[in-house]
Amino acid sequence: MNENEKRAPLKSGRIVKALVVVAVVSYSLHSILTDSAAVDGFFDSGAGAEEEAAARHLLADPPKIRFEPPKFERFFPFNAVPESEGRCVTRQEILGISQGVRKLLEGNIRVLPRNGFLLGIVRHGGLLPNEHVDVDMGVVYTDLEPWIDKVGPKRTFHAAGFAFKLKPTEDYWVNWNGRDPIKKTLYPFLGVNIHRGDVNMHTNSIYPYHNGTFFYPFLSVKGLNHDAISMDKIRYNRKGGDLRIVNYDARVNQNNYKEGVQMGNVFDTKLDCFTEKQFYFTTIPVPCDYDVILTSTYGSNWNHVENRGELGQVEEGKETRFAAQAVSDKENENLLWGGPRPVCMP
């Protein structure tokens, strides 16, 4: 058992509340759903069998993904609340996310939970309970490279039963300008919208780095969340985190941090192994080396809950998202035992 996963046995008399909702409602998580107008209407029925078959031939050397049997050390309880209370997740969202990730992996396209979403799954068995965190998803850049020259002016293609739309790097990131730190050329895309049926995922690229490792760009916006996240990242690096200046492979610290320099969290893993983790009443595939990814992102103490201000709020020209602060040991215990963000009850 991983040291960060150790838990006390279930407390006697604890009531585990679970829910199987028969009625479902429309999606609400804006990270997993996108406005149809925003994707230029390309997500219509789209590709036929011939186009799909032709696309498969582009993957001359698909990634070799192995799946390890799941190891469930504990069951995470979860609660249900009326949908009218908000801050809950629907049964349809849960199933759509988990099934979508699994189907893409079966098609040799590595899509995976990242950042706060991965943290919530591993630490709570669902979405983080104390923050309004999006369904953060990453996609391995090299798995989509074969289609770059085939996408056409709309930058769209079909593969593994899904429709894809590639999006270039935006110009508002403080410490990411979209350039390959090794080849020094501009990456053709950062974001990727992935669609099938009722599932729309917005993902960002995870890029290859040195010696078979990968990195995820440090994405922050000045005046929105940059100041707080920068302080967090430097603190996490002092506790085992691995945010680096990727252009010359130096770990970030208080002395070498500088705005405008490309940075990213380095994941010392080949991302070639996946396993299932509890995700409410079902499971979802995550990288076998999830501890490596979480430690790089949040430091070695990622299992201790932290609080921060809400993202995206600005009052009087100042960010309302403040640097993360660890909760007390008692509150940490309560949050670890209290389950993830509740399931919506219709």
C-alpha cells in the first residue's frame, strides 16, 4: 500500500450513504462540457467507417498500454444531496467520464485525470469535496501527433469512436508560450476537445520530455490565479514537487522563478500503465504511477487537504484565490472520511 493511501479502518457505526440514481439530468460541469458553438459544429455525426479505418492506419506504432488489476484498499463513502443545492455531480456525468476515459485508452489514446481531478479520485474517491474543481483532463500529445497533418483547416479528425478538435496555445498564459523545449519549435496544439454522444471533454496536452518522461505545462493567468498558484508551486517544490523551467531543465525555486519563462511539472513515468480506482459507485482508469504525478504536482504531502480561494473571482483588481493553506489535522481527518463532492439527487 502506498504510504499516502494509508487509512484507519472504517469507524464502527459509520453510515455509508450510496445512491444509484435512475433519472438523469443534463451535464453541468463546464470542464467536461463545452458549448456546441465553441467547437464550430464539427461534432455532428461526422466520420463514417471508411474515415475511421483510414485514421487507424496513421498509428503505425501505437503506444503499448498495459492495465494492472485494481487494488482497492478501502471504500470511499459518498453522500447524495438534492440537485437544487448545487455543488453536486450527476450519475450521468460520473458514468460518462469514466466510460469515456476507458474507451479512449482502449483506442490507444491516453487520456487521464490530472491535477485536482486526479487528487480527488485518489484521495476521496470522486471530486474534491472542499473546492469547486473542474474535471481536469490531460491527453498525451504524441498519441495525437499522427493526425496533425491530416486535420485540415477546421483542425478536426475522428479516432477511437470520438471526434477531436485541436486548439492552439492561447497567448494569456504567464509561464507557457507553446514551444517545444527540446526542438524549440511551436507545438501545433495545446487544448483538445473530445466528443462522443453526450460526452464532451476538454483536455490539455501532456508533452514528452527527456528520457521517456512527460511534462504538463504550468498554466496560470495574471490577475486571475497566477500569484497564488506560483507561491503554491514553489512551496510544493520544497516538499518534493517537480516544477521545472523546461527550456533548460532546472527545478523551480524562489531564486530562479521568473514570469515569461516556460515551466511545467515533470512526471517521471512513461504513462504506459493504467489501473482502476473507485469513482463514486463505479471506477475510472488512472495511471499506475499516480503517486509520482501527484507528488510532482503537489509535493509529497498531497494527502493532506488544503483550502484555497475560489478560482476566477477578482474583487477590486485583486485575486480572490489565495495561496493554499493546509487545514488542521482534525479537519483533514473529517474531510478524508467525509467522502467526495456529493452525488445529485433528482
